[in-house]
Amino acid sequence: MNRPPQHHGKRGYRKTLASVLRHVEAARCGYDDALWLFYHIAGLRSRLDRAEGELQGMWLGVQMWTAANDMLQAEKASLCAKLAAWDRWEHAWVFGGDEVYPGKAGVTDPRETLDALERLALGVPEEEADDGH
């Protein structure tokens, strides 16, 4: 048998429900008993509505946390892809290869900048550097 948490027992949910069921089972239908039943049934219904609202709020919280977690996972995947692009570019720079510079658009590839500085330091004209020798 599934029992509710301790605080539900302390609030008197089970005791009140058992009392209502005893009255219904005994088929008491006097005016005072009807008012008593209506009062306690309304109280139980109110408690049930509140519990359903709390449950719905908890499910909404779970959905919000799930959505936030999905968003964080997508951001993590994006950052891992950027890091992998930088690693590939760095490997190509060190060991040779053609890998697109993963930096911001409009920013010069540092390899090109270093090549230009090297040509400037050695006094090699721009035209001779472009023929691949």
C-alpha cells in the first residue's frame, strides 16, 4: 500500500477522508450530517486542488530545468566545435596544411601577418613571395 508522506498524515487528510467515508457508509442523511459531509468534502477537494496545483508547478519546474539543460548542452556542443576548429587550425599552422582561420570575420589570419612580417624583415618584395618560391 502506498502511503502519503508524513506531513499528509499530520494534516489530517486520511483521518478526514476516513470519517467522511464512514458517514457515507452508514448512510446518514440528516441535515446536519449533510452539512458536515459537504463541509469536509469541500475541504478535501480544496486540498486535492492545491496538491494538483503543486504537482503541476513541480512538473513545470522540471520542464524548465530540462529546457535550460538542453540549452546548456547545445551551447557546450557549439563551444566544443569552436575549440576543435581552433585545434585543427593550430595543428595546420604548426605542421603545415590549409585550414580556415576560425577567428572573427575580417580579422587577418596570424599566419599571413607573420609571413608579411617575415618578408618585410628579409626585404623580399611582395611579387616574389606570391609565386610560391
